[in-house]
Amino acid sequence: MNWSLIWAIARKDLKEVSQNKAAVAPAVIVPVMFVVVFPLAILLLPQAFSSASGNAFSLQELEGLLQRMPPAVTQALAGLSPLQIWVVFTTGYLFAPMFLILPLMMASIVASDSFVGEKERKTLEGLLYSPTSDAELILGKIVASVLPALALCWASFVVYGIVVNLAGLPVMGRMWFPTAPWWPLMLWVVPSVATLGMASAVIISSRVGTFMESYQLSASGVVLVLALMAGQVTGVLFLSVPVAFLVGLAVWVVDAGLLWVGVRTFSRNRLFSRL
């Protein structure tokens, strides 16, 4: 295994995708919305409404959901005022699954640009003729997809923590974020979701004709994230620490299957025939 070739492929992919405006725009806009705009709206609007109206903040709309929460969440919220419960419950618990969209999106963007982007730029033939094995070629694509996805998500997590703590400070009176489920989410689930986006996108991009077609198909994996969010909002599947480990394990199993299929079905001859 020649790691210098693997890193060369990864660097080339990252350089090329950074010049693709269709790829860069969502990688900038979506994280800003998730880590700055949405949490500020969630945290500041109730505070402003309470101050302007002079009425105490009410959790009437959330009472049914709060009653279905596991004991660990109930204990974490015990003794807090209604506005403090809103801050902790929404940005500390309910918002967590939305972060999984970031690694899935970024890995899908880079991986979707991998083979089909090479074909659109007329550089695929040179890549296929390069002195690399199939494993080195695929591993280079994996590195180029997963590492920036993890970097983006972890950097967004840091910014989100700063925004949530500072915007919530007038209500909470202290720095309280992150809550316990965020650690397995960021260190265990996020890498598995990034790998899921990469594996599915690489398989798809080697079989379709354009970057947008590949990205749209691979982005369908966001349905899994939306299902987890729905489970969180309804209280059916709340993202506690044990649940986060189980979700990550399930995604890693799917990742292993997709990677196995991708390696077994990869064919330079088929790619040559599609040039």
C-alpha cells in the first residue's frame, strides 16, 4: 500500500472540489445556518418575546414531549425554570441529530465529485492510467471524502458550543453545553455517518454521468437522519448515550457492507467504457 499515492489522490480531489462552486456553496451555507442562525433564533427569540410582553415563558407546547423523555433527561432538566428548560432541551438535546446532516452532506459532495467529476473535467482517463492499485485509488477517494467531513463537523461543533453557551448565558447563568449525548454523537456516530455518505456516493458516482446526478442520489441518505430527528422530536427514539452508541454501531455495519460492495464491484474497465 503506497500511502504517498493515496495522499496525492486525496489532495488532488480536495483541490478540485474546492474549485467547484456547486460543491463549496452548500458546504459553507448549511453549517452557518445550523451552528449560528438556527440556535440564535431558538435561544434569543423566546428571551426577546418574554421581555417584550412581560409574560413568563411557557412550555405548554412541549409538556407532552417532556413527559415521554427518558429519566436521564428528566433529571438533567429538574430544577430549571421554563426558559432554562427550553434552552437545554432544544439546543442540547433536540437539535443534536441535525448535526448528522453536516458530515453526510460534506462526504457526499466530495465523494460525488470523485469519479463523475473526473469524467466531467476530462481527467478520469489519466487517473485510471496512473500507477495505483484499485485499493489505493478507492482509499484515496475515501480519505478525500471523510477527513474534510469530519473537520467540518467538529469545527461546527466548536462554533455551535460557543454560540449556544454565549447566547444562553443570560438565561442559564453558566456555561452548560455540551450535554452527555453529544460526545458519542460527535466521536462515534459522526464518523460513521461521514463514511456512509462517502461509501454510497463513491459507488453511485462511478455509475452515473454528472456530478449533480450523483450528489442528488447520494444525498438521499439524509432520509436516515430525518428519521432519527423524527424519533427524537416524537420521543420514540431519544438520542441518549446508549442509543447514540447503538445508532453508530448500526451505521458502521452498513458502512462495512457498502465498502465491501464498492471494492468488489469497482472496475477500471467499466469506467473506461463510460468515458
